[in-house]
Amino acid sequence: MTGSINSPTRTSTAKLAEWASTLEFDAIPPSVVDAAETLVLDCVGCTLFASIMPWSRLVQEHVLAEDGPSVAGVWGTRIRTSATLAALANGTAGHGFEIDDVDHRSGLHVGSVTVPVALALAETDGGWAGLDFLTALVAGFEVGLRVGASIEPGHFLRGYHPQGTMGPIAATAVAARGLGLDPAQTAHAFGLAASMAAGLMGAQQGGMVKRLHAGRSGESGVVAARLAQRGFTGTDNVFDLDFGGYCSTLEGKPGASERLATLVRDLGT
């Protein structure tokens, strides 16, 4: 992980991991801070509105049955549970009425896969100041949307649902920055999250499962970051691999140099 972020000899995965793990609040433009604050409010509002929907209630019942430690809240209820289960429940509700934000370059509703993660971990750890919270979120927004934009539209046209496939990457970036993972740990966390990515657009044809993709993404992000923090390794060049890599597999175009350039172009601006 040596050398500058923009060094041509470093993988795109390494560049993203270093940027996300070392981002400081002072480097974030005021307009981006304003947008992040608005996105937090939007996500909380969407989640509270959908917290009474049948699919949200069923996930809440599952969370209660799991009986996790009472460290993080499930919004709109009196339930307190583990950070992973809170991210699952709140993420599901965040996408539960499908009025949440969307980025059309990536197809990702980034709020519901990031804000529940940040709030659950902030509650659990108790050491996140407001600036730490916003910095972690901006890291997650930026990484998730960059990765998403780099594999669209081919990713969507192959039948994948961005909320379930890109979501774990964004969620992991939030968790990694908030938990203080170093660049190497963050790269491994991305590798872990990439193997947990899953979601099919067929989910919009019926059933409740489409909403669950957001919740599972948040849950995966917490798990990936915590495992990497403990030394569990993943594929630490996962965005760059031509065979079996995240981008090459989900987009379906091995060796796409333009894709990799999109991942890190103007990173830090």
C-alpha cells in the first residue's frame, strides 16, 4: 500500500481504500457536507415512514427473535439490538416504500445502505462525533457511487439490483472509515463485501424481497468491516481482477480499462 493515491502502479482498489480510510472532514467541500446532511434527513424520514409497512414489521420480528445485544435502535420502534441487525432492519425500511434517493449514474439508492450503518455503529461504539459521522458517510457515498457508475449500464442490464450488489461496498466504506480501519484493512473489507454482494432485479416483479436488499447490504458492510478489523482477509484487489473480480463479473466486460479509470478519476475532488 505504498506510494501516492494517484500512482499508476497501484490498483484502483488500493486507491479507493486509502482515500476512504484517510478522508478527513476538513477535506470535504461545504456543498458536499450540506448534501450529506440533507441525505441523512431524507433517509431517516423515508425509514420512519416505511417502518410500519408489512415487510418492515416482519424484519423487525426477525430481529426480536434473534435477541441481539441492546446497543442500537430500530427506528420507529422501541427495539434495540446489535449493530448488524439494526442495519438490517433500518436499511430494509429505508428502501421500504421506494421513495428514497437515487443516483442515476449508478442506480444506487445510497442513503438506505449507508445511513443506517453509520447510526448503528455510532450508537454501538459511542465514540463517533458528528464530524466523524459525516466523514464516514461521505466516504461511503463516494465509494459506492463511483463503483456503481463504473459498471453501469451493463450491470443493470444483466439483471442485477444495485441496492443489493453495490450496497455492500458503500456500507463497508462507511463502516471502515468510522471504525478507523487502515488502508490495507479497508481493501480487504471491500474484498469481503464484494463476495457478499447479491440482488436480482427480478425482485421487482413481486414479493417483498427487493426492500431486503438494502438491509442485507448494510448488515454485510458492518460484518465485512469488523472482520477485516480482526484480521480476516478478503480479495484486496477485488475491483481490478479480470476474472472473478467484482467489476468484471457484475458488468461482464473483463479488462475494461475505462471502467477502472472511472473508479478513481478525480478522486479527492
